[in-house]
Amino acid sequence: MNQNALTGEALGRRNTWEPSVYYTLGMESFYFAGHYITIHESMDTYGALTWPGAIALCQFLENNQQQVNLRDNAVLEIGAGTGLLCIVASLLGAWVTATDLPDILPNLTFNLLRNTKGRCRYTPQVTALTWGQDLERDFPCSSYHYDYVLAADVVYHHDSLDKLLETMRHFCRPGSQTTLLWANKIRFQSDLKFTESFESSFNTTLLTELPQEEVRIYKATAKQ
């Protein structure tokens, strides 16, 4: 599968999740945690689209609240994209920080404010994060602790996989008691290679697998 195939998936994926999702004129609508959620998307960048891994992890979090209780917990999402996963985590009671590249933040912030204002216990925060860059300066271990780190469809055909793994290790380090939840659709050989590195870096559990969507959801904690 090449980059053109990934673009084709972006164009064709919108009918995959009916009837919980519908798409019209750059706006995608969902229903999670008792609320309708409207997401503004753009075809200009992959980060401005909602991908299957995010939808799958939203469904998992909503349906498994006893297993993963986000209420009153600090949650960080890396590669938040359109913000759907952060919105659902906020609706489930988490104190959320959404991160992504600087050019993604305006649309991310718009979607978060549109869908969480007056609905959530905590106002979600938005901040820039480039994987592997200035992590200790911008997110020093002594000051920043998260109960959960979320990542959805952050592994695809790009050159930042080592930096992504470095970022995961920074936030989910030994002694932190942080739990990492990673959802990913298997598209490329690089997905499988990254999964091997991921499993060697963390104590991992495959929480669920959705064969039809080719999505896997992992739970991970730091190796001591």
C-alpha cells in the first residue's frame, strides 16, 4: 500500500462506520458519550482528517469505562488531529491536553471548543508538540504527569516513527504509572515494524482487534 492508497482511504473511509457517523461538506458527525459531536475536517493534511483508529478507540473508551476509567484523570493525546478522541475523553470526565503540530492546532482548537463548551468537567487544553523535539524542555518529567496517554492512527507512512516512539517513552517512563492506549489501522509494513519496536519498549496487552477495519488497540506500560 502506497501514499496514493492512503489518500484513497481518506476519500473513501467515510462510509465505513455507518450509522454512527455521517459525512457532509467537510463536516463529520458522531454520537458518543450521550452527545452529538461535529468535526470540521480538511483534505489539506492527514492531521485534519478523522481516521479509523480514533473512532475505534472512542468506541472502546465509551464501552469499557470500568476497564478504563478516565473520570478525573489527566489525559494527554499525541497527534490529536481533528480532536475527536480528546472530545470523547473530555465528555467521559477526563482532564485532557491535546497536542499536535502547530499548523494543526487552529482546527483542533475549533473542534474542541465547539464540542466541549458547557458539556465537560474540565476545559481541554491544546498545545503544540513535535515528536522527539524539546520534550524535556517543554514537558519536563518533574512537572508533567499523565494518567493516560492516547494515540490513534499515528503510525503510517512517514519518517518520524523513531521520534514517535521516543515521545511515547518520554511520557510513559518507568515509575510514572502512566498507561498508554494506542489504536492503529494496519496499512503498511512500517506499521508492523513499529509494533515490534513498541512491544519491545513497553509491557503491552492487545485489548481488542477489529478484523474488518484492520484496527488493533493496545494497552502499554513502561518496562521497569
